[in-house]
Amino acid sequence: MENLVIHGTYFTSKNMNEVESHEDHLICIDRCGTITRTLSPTNDEYSQILNDARQTERLIELKTNQYLLPGFIDLHVHAPQWPQAGLALDLPLADWLNHYTFPLEAKFADSHYARYVYQDFVHQLLSHGTTTAMMFGTIHNDANVELARQSIMQGLRAFVGQVVMDNPEQTPEYYRNQSSTTALHATEQFIKKIFALAKKTSSTVVPVITPRFVPSRTDEALTGLSQLARQYDLPVQSHLSESDWEHGYAIKRFGIHDTAVMDHFHLLTKKSVMAHGTQLTEDDLTLLRQRETTIAHCPISNIYFGNGVLPVRKLLAHGNSIGLGSDISGGYLPSLYHNIRQAIKSSQMLTDGVDSSLPATVRGVKDSRITMANAFYLATVGGAKALQLKTGKIAPGFQADFQIVNDHQTLMKLSSADIFQRLMYQTEQQDIQSVYVAGKKVYERE
Ligand code: GUN
Ligand code: FE
């Protein structure tokens, strides 16, 4: 017998170009939080299952204006930067890091402060419809463990990274690992603590190898981190070719692009997620494709720091792995709805800067636009594939990670396909009614 049945209309990606809508369906979920089957009203067992679930109070009945969507997967987010979300985004990246971000992250040496911030931040992610997040923490072991603990307590599927930044030339004295040896030791301690916590709580929290970006770390740290990633078979996260400044730094220090630097240190794997990539060349993209490394597209943040637009449509067509990230606080809100919208808007504004074969006077690159179905795919299936999770889709065999959203407009009767578009454009935090992870309610709007 099903443990839980949801009755209503749902939307899910069919593939990267199409979204399916299923009206008035039943979604059956077992005790482990896996979707076992979905039934249309024409199915012989439909009425029986609906009645049984109703009588035994295992039914979630969506109201007429409510819709079910997969939970979103945020592939790139800095949890400690939540207190400064929406600040100083008119500064260049290096100034923003040195004057705002590093001083704030240094405060997480105090694990009480970490708890105070992370408790709120995990709640914010869930209340925006995000059910899985790949997060940067700080260089502080205890604070990062606190982030994992809050995620477990509140039910977020979490990937948590212990940040490494040990290069004295590009990091301030008050916020850096004292040496590559201490950074590697702290990372290994962190991995062990997270494994122990996951075992004790039977949770799915995963530690992530997290070299911040090429300017902030030494060669010794990169070598050691790739060894740890291999030894413990862990995901890797970092920033890649985010801005002209960062891209130029790698060329100056190593004589090659930062993608090649990361590959030289064996940090591009099929479990790696690299944020931004607005300066990536064809060769870089080919290398990422060969390594099956995912790019976390952070369209809001890229507006501020990216000095370019990621050519998402080209990446999808070429078979690069790609998902979506809020990049709090390079992005100002933990909402993947806002990032879905910006991904579409940015794709429509692609200009000559992304294609060096075009003269500078030419505005626009042919066929660069992405659709709502493409952007929704990035926020759901794209992210799930990157993290090798069975989530992001409403279909048998997938985890029951959902959001139930309210549509307020009733002025005109719309097709399901149009309702989907409007939900994507208009849903805000207050429109999200409830959120589920593995069939368990993790958020309900008051
Ligand atoms: N590059 C290095 N660190 C950061 C960060 O915290 N945010 C962004 N957007 N880029 C970075
Ligand atoms: Fe970032």
C-alpha cells in the first residue's frame, strides 16, 4: 500500500526542450519517499486508490488553484553570504570579495553566529522551493558542520563544502588557511565529521571538496584536494572563468586558462560542478564535456560579475552538462524562479562579446535564445544529473521532492501549458504553499 498519495495537476520535464503537464493525476509514494507510480483518471485503479488514501488520511488533495512541481536544485550557493544578499552588487568582483564577502565570512569562526545564520538560510532555501543545494561554507570546520546539521534538521538535501583559500597573495590575513597543510587537514577532518553525522542521522548530506577559485589557492592545496576527492570519491565545486579579472589572473600565473589549470590538478571530474563560465572558450567547453563536468549557470550573479553571458543554448546543443545556481550573494535572492527568468532574459540579450569571430559592432548571436522549458530543465533535471541524484522529475523511481504552488490569477481560463509559464514567471516565496523532500513535509506556509 502507498504511504502517501498526492492528487492534482503536476508539471515535469520530459526532456530539455519539453515540459509535460498531467492533469488530475495521482502520484503514489512509498515509505522510503520514492514515487512508485503515477495514475491518470482513466486508470482502472484510480478511484480505488483515491478512496483508500482519502479514508486512511494518506491523501494530499491539491486545491483548484494549486499545482505540483519538482523541488528545485540550486547547484551553486554561498550559505554564509546570506546576511549580505542584495548588498554592494555594483562593485567589481575583487572589491566585493575584499570589502564585503571576506569580512563577513570571517565571522563564521564563531559557530554560534553560524548557527544563527544557517538556521534561517536553510529555511529560506526550502521556502523558495529549493529541495537540494550544493553549498559553499567557509574555511571553518565547526561552522560547516553546523550548516550540515541545520540542513539535516530541516530536511534539505545538502552538499556542503569546506572552503580552501591558502594563497597569501590573494586572500587577507584575517581570512585564509594558514598553510596548505592546515587547509588539507581541516578538509579531511570535515569529511570525516560529515560522514559520521550522515551515518548517525541516516541522512544524505555529502561533503564537497571546495577550492574557492584559482586566485585563492596554492598548487600544493590543489594537489592535496584532488587526492582527497579521489580517496573519498567526493564531488568538487569551484568558480571557473567567472570574470575578466579572474580569467586573466589564471593566464598570468599559469600561462593557461583556469579550466586547464583545474584539469592539470585532476579537479575536473564527472562529480565536479564549476560555477559561472562566462569566459569559457570552445577548447575549455570541449574539455569540460570530455570530463563530464557540470557548469552551474548563475544568471543573476553573472549580470554583476560575469563580464559576459553564458551561451546556454550552445552548451545544451553541444551536450555540456549544465544546471542552475542562485550564487547567493552574487545573486540577491535564494529563488531559482528568479534565476530561471534571468536565464531566459540573458539568453535574449547575448551580444558579440561571446563570439570572438563576430565584429564588435554586431549585436546579437543567432539562435541564442533559450525557452522556459530549457530553463526549467536546468533547475530540475540538469541539477539532479550533475549531483547524480534520482530527483528533479515527477516520475516512478524518482525521489518525492516537490513544491506545491498557488496560482492566484483567475481572470481568464488558460491551458495547462500557459499556466506553467505563468507559474514560472510569477511565483514568489509567498506563493509556495508547501515543500516536500523524500515524501516528508519540510516547509508549510503559515
Ligand atoms: N569568486 C571567488 N569567491 C567568490 C564568491 O564568493 N562569489 C562569487 N560570485 N565569485 C567568487
Ligand atoms: Fe559563487
